Amino acid sequence: MFAVGGEILHYNGSTWSAMSSGMTNGLSGVWGSGPSDVFAVGGGGTILHYTRIQGDLDGDGHVDVVDLLTFADSWSKSTGDIGYDPACDFNSDGTVDTRDLLILAEHWSV
């Protein structure tokens, strides 16, 4: 889930985090067809298109150790378990497991 109000906020199912837009114009609207296809609009005709990389859990534009540590917190958890983070379940099968780890590894940034 995304929200704007001068900055872009992303909710991963458990916490909100600010995302850098690189813009100085305030943002006033957001629309998306899914978690990896989001548009934000704002003053001065600003239009931003955000496409998220699978595995980029903190939304900083690359998959790294920070994302791996977040992923590890949900390791082997399933829907309904305490600590299960749906953002870490990249294949949406209800369990954070080896298949999700392989997706994260496939997008690892060097």
C-alpha cells in the first residue's frame, strides 16, 4: 500500500516507511495497479512511475543485506503466524520459504 502527502510512504503489511522520490515538488496523489506498478503525481506536472524490484523490501531500489535481514525475520512463517510478513512471500503461496529466497537472490544487487 502506498500513500502520498509531500512524500511517498509504503506500507509493507506491518510498518510504514518513507521512500525517496528525488522530487522537490509536493506529491498529492497516488494510483497503482499492484505493488510493483505505482504512479504518484504532484505539483508542477510531476508524474513518477514506481516499479518495485522483487526482493526490495525497504523500497530503496536495490536488493541487499537490509532486505535479506527483513526477509530472515519471516523465514519459515506462514499466513496467520506471528512474524509472517506478506511482503516477504514473493510468490504469494502463503509461506516464506526457499522459493521466496531464490526470488530474492535472483534480484540481488551487486
